[in-house]
Amino acid sequence: MKLIAIETAAEACSAALYLSGDISIRYKILPRGHSELILEMVDDLLREANLTPASLDAVAFGRGPGSFTGVRIATGVIQGIAFAADLPVVGVSTLAALAQRAYREKGERKLLTAFDARMGELYWAGYRVGEKELAVPAIPEQVGSPQQVEIPHDDEWYGVGSGWGAYSEQLEQRLRGTLLGFKAEIYCSARDIASLAAADYQAGLAVAPEHALPVYLRNQVANKL
């Protein structure tokens, strides 16, 4: 299958082209300018592969949670491509994509992903990596203070994401005895959006462009990139 994936919900801006399991990527960490850069990344990937949007099977995007502005950019861009080329869309949780990257790079299979949501809160969720080598939800996405994080205490987890940098002291105290370690300086990548989206597409989870909606968890947060 052929699929383009984009991710602009956090600090990193990236696009990936998935071709029957092979993935090409454009990736850059920058504080702002995602809206201008992401289309250039998509165009570069398609041109190098001698493809057009109409030759794809689907498109995918990081549908949040994350920066309000960044999630909105990804949603608007992917809907524009999908409507123009009459393509289905797969929305992938940014928290799941973060877990997938952590597994890919560090090999950890039980992951607590967390983004700094500002206002003393974080977006977080728990994932396990199963036999298919893909992150699957174990604890639902939610937003709340570090003191509200609840996980099974009969297991050990590895923390990933900016929420661990912002609230490491509170989270370590809260999760004492169940935390293997954490890494805050790791960002979502379209590479992992593409991997998860390909599996979801094959499972029949793609939707029409008008139904490809962002997930903010807390709609009033507008953290500009």
C-alpha cells in the first residue's frame, strides 16, 4: 500500500511516505513554521517517489492531543489533500505514535506517554507493544494533573515525552515502584504515524475526509507552535 503521513502536533514537524512497508521521512524540530514546512515535505517525498496524491491509497495524520495550533494544522492539511485526491484518512493518536517511536528506538514494551499540556496538567496514556510490534492502548488518553495519573501497580512502565520533563518530580513520586525510567526529549514522528496508520487502514479504520477530526482532550488549550 501507499500512504502519506504527517505530524505537526508537537515540537517536531515531519512527513513520511509508506510504500509497502518501506518508509521515507522528512523530519525537523522547530518552534514554529509547521504550516509552511509540512506541504514542502509532502511534495518532496511524492516527487522523489514519482507519485501524485491521487496514486496513494490513503493519507494519515497525528490527530492529537498536542498543541492546539499544531493539531489544527495537521487536520487542515490532511483534509485538503484527501478532498482533492478523493482519499480516505487515518487519524493516529500522537500519544500512541510517541509510544511506537519509543519502542522502535529503545525496545520498551510498556510505555506511559505524556505531553506537557500547560496549566499544571499533562496529556497522557498507557500503551503496550504486542506480538505485531505495534503500540496498542492499555490506559485511555486523558488530561489531568500529575497527581491524577493512575496506572496498574502490578507492572513496570517506561515514561516518554515532554510531560516527563515538565513534571518529572511529581510523576516519579506518584509512580514510585512502578517506573523503570523515562526520557523526556523524544518527539512524535510521522514515521510512526505511518506505521500505525498502515495497520489501521488494513483493519478498515480509515474514514472519509470530513470525518477526520482532531482530538484536543482539552479544547480551550491553544499552545502556539
